[in-house]
Amino acid sequence: MFKKIAITALTVVTITTASLSASTSAQANGRGVAAGIIAGAAILGMGAAIANSRPRPYYGHRVRGYCEVRKVRVWSPRRGHYVWRNREFCY
């Protein structure tokens, strides 16, 4: 997500700079053409970056369903009676 925001901000800054330089010096030897080329390249780069954004691979263990922690009664040989323990159940 941060990558998309950074690329978008960079593109907006590039387009704004190109537009301002083209508008202030529109009559100075073809700088408007250069600004248009820069703006087009920035838009193309932003589109390519957004199109290439895929979810990152997950290399953890696979869980088929969900896991929950429940309190269960288990026999404690040390105490000689049932006690409550937390156990994790995954489905």
C-alpha cells in the first residue's frame, strides 16, 4: 500500500513540476514538448507500478479453517482433580 501511495505522490509532483515549467516558459524553445514527454513517462510509470502490484506470497503454515482457544477441563495428577486449561483447537 505504501508503494502505491509513494508512486502516486511522485507522479503528481513530476506532473506538477512539468506543468509549471511548461506554463511559465511556454515560448522558450520547445520546453513544453519536453514537459509533455516527462509527464507522459511519469503517468506510464505509475500505471505500470499499479498494474504490477500483486499480493505478497505467504510462507506460513496453512490453516484450513480457523483456530480458537477454549477452556477445557483436564485431569491433573499432581493435584488429584480436574483443572481448567486453555487449549487451541484448529479446524
